[in-house]
Amino acid sequence: MNIWQRKNSMKTRLNRPHQTPNKSTVPKATPYAAEINQSKSEQQSRMWSTMRWFDGTDKTEEAFHNRFENLPDEDVAFLKSFYNIGDDRELFQMVCKFWNIRVPDLAHIA
């Protein structure tokens, strides 16, 4: 048995990757990692406070898009995680829907 087979065998037996003493298997933190450990009510509260960023914005697609472009990156990351959304276009559509702003389907835009 060569070293690669032994490592794979150890990985299977222990059901976890082989780890050297100085190497961590903990993934690097993401900007919204703190929110992952929050309770559902804390996450919901954060969602509402983040959505209030758009309060008072003119109820037009253009005004909302301008405001969306200035939303802090950590809030964008949080909302994407909260709503399980992959890209900014989907998130923008969701934000507009939340505030009853009519936007065309952006799926056809690259």
C-alpha cells in the first residue's frame, strides 16, 4: 500500500480528512459567518434592518438600483445567504419584490 492509498484509507476509516498537527481544517471565515450562528429571530431582525436601507427610496427601479449599488458588501453577502440567492441580479429582483417595485425579468440579461 503506497502513501496515497494509506491516506485515503485513513480518511475512509476516520470519516474525516487526514490532518497534520499544524494545519487547520476549519474553513476561512466569510463576511457573514457571524450570522450563521445567530438564532432565526436574530437573523430575521438583521434582515429587516438591512431591508430598511431602502426605506424612503423613490419607488422606481432606477432609484432602487442606485440604492442597491451602494448597499454595503457585508449586507449583500448576508442577504444572499439569508435568502439562499446566488447572484446580485436575483437579489436585486428579490429586494424590489419585497418593496413592491416592478422590475422586468432579468434572467435573459447576461
